[in-house]
Amino acid sequence: MPEINHRYKIVIRCEQCGEKYILRGRPNEMGGFDTGFKRCVCGNESQFDMDVSPE
């Protein structure tokens, strides 16, 4: 039986401007989550607070 990758609800909040993004993602091999998120509208690419919960 193939392995099932469960999806997670991921809330990303920018630590610079406070903008909040709610996305769905899957675990990746590096221990993080793949959501397609690259950067905040303010240009921040690295300082984020992430809350992850199963869907």
C-alpha cells in the first residue's frame, strides 16, 4: 500500500509586519513543510512564526 502524506493547516505570521497567511502543506524530507510560500508582501523571506496543526 502506498504511503499517505497527510496535509496540515499552517498559519504563517510575519515577524516584521504582522501579516498572517493560512496555507495547507505537506511534510518534506528536510523536516519542514511544503506550502509554496516564498515571502511576505513586505519582502521578508526568513523571519516567520509558524503554527502547524493536522487537517
